Amino acid sequence: MKPSLTLFTLVPLVAASGGGGGGGSHVATEIFSFPPTNPVFIENLFVLPDARLLLTSFVHFGPDANSPLHVLNPATSSVSVVTTLPNSTSQTGIAKLSGANRYAVTAGILGDNFEFVNNTVNVYVVSLGWNASSATVVDTIPLPGAISANGLVAVGNVVLSADSREGRILRVNTVTRTSSVAFADPLLFGDPANVGGSLGVTGVNGLFLKWHSGHRWVYFTNTARGVYGRFKVNSLGYKVGSVEVLRTVTSADPVGFTNSLDDLVVDGDGEGYIAWQDQSLLKVKRYSNGTTAQTVVLGPGGIASGNAGITLKTPTSVALGLGGGHVYVGTGGAEAGNLTGGQVVKVTI
């Protein structure tokens, strides 16, 4: 196991509410940042039962194809590598499986245009115990033919993966080790006519599973379309009914890489918090009549005063903290075209 890195200085930022439908005050604290000498691009984060954070990284700069899986202790601002995922250079989604200490992580060999090399994507089943300093890869399940596997949620021991390139949801049974296409939908596809380059074909991205009104809802983002939506699934992970668009996010600029939607969470009040790559944490509030409103919680043009204290460098992911009173925002650490090291920022909500 590699030695941990520790950040001794915490940078607080008080974000006072005001305008745009914001709720109470928001306080942001940068609890960790990878150094420029080890510029890990944080792709996703997941809050463990012991309050530590499991981190995936999108780019592995090491000499081999064994990408490291990190755990961050927010109480001590220390990070360590708990295991490596063999035959992978890029990690994406994380989901908690049924049973104790079992997690699914998607990873593969990163190729061109933010795509995986064909037939290199796997679902890695990882065992990580309470406060454990190391993890074990207990199974590796291939996803044949997939070149994209982004956000990830679990329904029992079945995981659903966002295939951003093909506009579909992949279904993997981690017990039988079988995979299939759960469904495809036009609302999950990208929009090359609207956005050029690789971003235009990046459709469904983040996934978040929430039990609400007796149903399992999977909330999602669509990067190229700027869509925040949801669909229902049953106990086996199959879609029930139609895909809904809750909001198409608006921006002063055309949809592009700098303001695309990434991963998300939905809190106990049904409000969505989305990593917006326009250096922002976005909140979407849904009212009882079905209408929605968007507010930037943290970032340029947001409701915060004194935002100069923290700059979110390409926000990629959001995780709901234990107790639900705060979220953690992960970033890729990309700024002005340079990778300076991903951050983890805690924001009260």
C-alpha cells in the first residue's frame, strides 16, 4: 500500500443565500486536493458507512495498466491507495452492492475521445471493510462491446451502468456474471447537432438511485443535452414506464464542455445537486406542481458571496454525506487546460 498524502490546511468559504430560489446558507470547505506532482483526476466519489470516501480516477498516469483505487478520510484530510484494478487505466462509476463491504466499480483501458478501448471494460467487485486500510478485488465481470460505462447504481446485486456513447443503460448481474442492454432511449443519447466533438456524443452520464413514493427512481443527467431526468425501475433493475425530463438546464453560454452536466445526487427533499463542469455545483428544486428551478450553490454567478475562497476545478461528481446535511463535490482538477490535482469540497446544503 502506498503512503498516504495529508493536507493540513482547510480552506473555509461561507456562501450566504440570496436570490435564485436558494435555501439556507451554504458553507464550503476544501478538505483535500491532490498535488500537481500527483494530479489525480477524480471521476467519482462514494461515501462509505464509516464516513470515508471511495474515489475513482479517470486517468492513470502510472507505467502499468493497474489503476489505483483511493480512499479519503475527510476527518483527517488523508488519502491512500487501498487496491489497484488490474488491466485498467481509467475508472468511472461506483455502487454499493447487497451484503456487507461489497462495491462495484467500472473501469477499463482509456482510448481516444474519452472512450474505452473496445472489450476492455469490466465491473470490478471490490471488498472493503469498515476502516480497512486495504481492499480486495473479488471478481472481474467483463462488459463485451462497451466503449463507455459512466455513472453506476445498484439494485441489490444488479448494477445499471450509463453507456454515454450509445444512449443506453447496461444491466449487469454480479451474481450470475451476465450483462445485457437494459434499454435505450432517445433522451439518453447525446446531441452531435448541438455540440461538436466528443462531447456531442456524450449522452446519459450520472446516475443516482432514490426510493420515493413507493418506487425506485433512477435520476440521471445527459451531458450534451443539458438534461436532468429520471426513470423508474423494478426490483430486478428493469425500467418501468417512460423516461421523464425534469429540467433542461439553462446557461448564458451554449452547452459545451465547460458547462456540461456530470454526476449527481438527490437529497431527502427531492432536490437534485449536480456537478456542473462550469466550475459549479448546481441545485435543481422540483416543486409540487412539477415545475423546477435551478440555482448555482457554489461557483461563478451563484448565490454565494465570497466565492473567491474556492474554485471548483472541473466538478465531476457529488456524493450525499451521512446524515444528509452536506454533500461532497469531487473535481478533476483541470484548470485552463492543465491538470493540477483533483479536489474534494464539502458543502452544507
